[in-house]
Amino acid sequence: MLTVQRSFDGPTKNGRSRRVPLLKPAHEALTEWRKVSASTGLVFPGDRGRCRKRGFNAGLSVALKRAEIKRHLRFHDLRHTCASHLVSGTWGGAFTLIEVKEFLGHSSISTTMRYANLVNGGILRAALETDHFFAAE
């Protein structure tokens, strides 16, 4: 489990910390990373064990260049990639939109709905048929 206690600027958007289960490849990568990184509790600590400055991308720009990917990507875009894969089931069983909402820490299902087009028709149809659900066209 990974504990999210804060955002870059301070507390998380809803002010609460949350625990996020790690998928096996992420857990293995972080386990290896901890063997060579400073033990500060941060994944990518900056100078003196503190948070890095805004704009730090954990080497993503170097990896994109090596892979000859020319499209501009931000480190944060990887959250969207993760959500898309979870909903689509490309890493195993597909997550429901509610599960993705909890996994990403969205406070509202409407935020998670951006991935609804990737869900098989049955789940989306069931959600749309409830009285408490709104989907922007």
C-alpha cells in the first residue's frame, strides 16, 4: 500500500490522506527503488530529503526522448494512463468506475466519468439508469 498524505502544495485536495493499493509491477519497482534511494518516505526526494520543485518529472522527459516519443507528456498524465488501463482491463480484470474513483482518490464520480467511454456498455448503461447519476453529454 502507498499512503498519499499531501499534494505538492500542501494537503490533498480533500484534506485527507488515503492508502492506495499498488499493482504488482509498481510494488516491485518501488521495492527496488527503495534499495538505492534516500529513506525519507518520499519516492523522489529532492535536496536534503525534501519535496522537489514544481515541474520535476522523475526522468520522464529523458525516457520519452529515448523511446523517441515526441508528444508532450507531463508526469501527472500517467494518472490518466493508469485509470484508462484499469477501466479497460488491460492489466488484468477491469475495474469499475467506482473502483477507479477510489483508487485515484476522486471525491466525485463525475471526475472519473471521463473514462466511461472505455467501460463496456453494460456497466455504463447500468450507471446511467440510476436516479443519482449524471453524465455530461
